[in-house]
Amino acid sequence: MYRSRFFIAVILFFSPFFNHGWAANDQSWKFAMVSEDITKKSADKDSIDNVKKYFAEKEIILKENMLYVKGLFSCRVVDEKETPVSYWQSVKTVSFYRDFLKQYGIQLDENIDVITPVDPNSQCQLPFSEFIITDNTLMLIYKNRAVWYYPDGDVRLKQVKNQEKVQESISTTDSVSCIEGSNEMDVVYTEGNIVTCVYPNTDLLSAYLKFREKHKTDEVLNQLKKSITPGKNEIITILSDLIFKYNWKSNNELDVDILQSGGETRLNFRQTNEGTTVKNISLPD
């Protein structure tokens, strides 16, 4: 179903800078983050930590039709515009990657730039032999994972670093207290099944990541976005009957509505001076 060159090891470059030529838009790119597995079954795969180590120090520079992988090699490249459908040769595959990218806050543009070496036998071999550009984000596919680079100086690089620090601080020994509401049928039918958890001395972003980590084995809740940006409302369609809506009421309150067959779940994250309260409200059809 998927284009074979994409699964071997492809680097995708995403950036509108290249739409107006190379010389005026020289750009260096910094490694940002690594995705979860793209597909469930893949013979060529590796851990997130190993992939991070492989790319962490490999800064990438595009300058005057030249690609430089800092400290390793360089080669002359060509930029060709394609639509996502012409590139992947399948509407279904395009839909798959569009939804996959949305989970990480990346938009698939109507036209993408495909960057490849002029000489296929150049030093720029796999995984540095093909790039795609869209949404000011550089993304590569390696070992069944997407690897993202952002332009040097991009504010998202700082956000990623902050989220990594929060993720590293997550501990299963945190004193989180939870209370379950009434399970009487008439109450559940009218108000929903409510579980309220309090994360003391924890900001909203940290509580969100801790909640996601706690439910990483849940078939639905493990689809929560790995990273969120305060104030950025989003609608993520995982499947036709599984949709996540992220709605920021303020920088201190977030609703995540999960629409699925059989009912609706609302997650309310509310930050106060004492910490963050998370309400998990399940509403049956």
C-alpha cells in the first residue's frame, strides 16, 4: 500500500521557504523529535532512544542547491514539485500520512517539494537521499519512525525541549489522587461516568503528559497527541469513527472531546495554584 522508497529510510523535508528558490532561502535545520512506530508490523525498526541518538548531532543545511549533513558529507540536489497523490501514488496512503502528521501538529500541503541528489551515486545515500518539504517542518522516516527537524531558531525547538524535560520528570510514584463518581445508571445516563484526578503542584502540560503516560496501554487514550501547544485548537481524525477535538478555553484549561462509536469521552484539564485537576467524563450514546 505504501510507496516502497518511503519505508526503506526516507528523509522528508517540510518548508515553504523553498517555494521561491534556493539562493535567497539558505536554511539550517535542527533535530527536534521522533515519532512512535508508523506501522505495527515492520522488519526494519529500532527504539526511539536509538533513533534519537543517531540524528541528535546531525544538523542539516540546504544552501544554493547543495545539501550538507554537518560533519559528514554534502551533495548537489534538485527540487521537484509534486502533489501528495502524485508522490505516494495513492489517495488512501496520502490520507494515512495526512492524519499521521496531524497527530504531531504538521500539515500536509497541497503541493510538496521533493528534494533528491542530482547524482544518485553521490555521497548522499540513504537515509539522506530524498526529502519532502511542507509546513516549515523537516521530517525524515527512518527505522519505521518519523524524525522531525525544525529551522534553526524556530520557537518549536524550545517547546520540544520543555516537553522532553517534563516527560523525563514523569514518575509512577507521583501522589495522584482520583475519585470516581456515582455509577448508578440514571446518573451515568444523564451526567456520565466521571473520574476526577488531582495532580498536585503540577502544571497543565505536565499533567497532560502524565495522564497520557498512565493510559498508554488504553486503545483509545493512547491516541492522544504526544505534544500540545497552549491556545492551539485542533481536530484530529484517527478513524472515521474516532475523532479527537482539542479546545483551549484558556491557557489554563483544555477540553479534549473524543468522539467514537458507542459514546463520547471528554477530558477536562484545569490548572489552578494548587495543581491540575483532570476530569474524565464518559457519556454513552
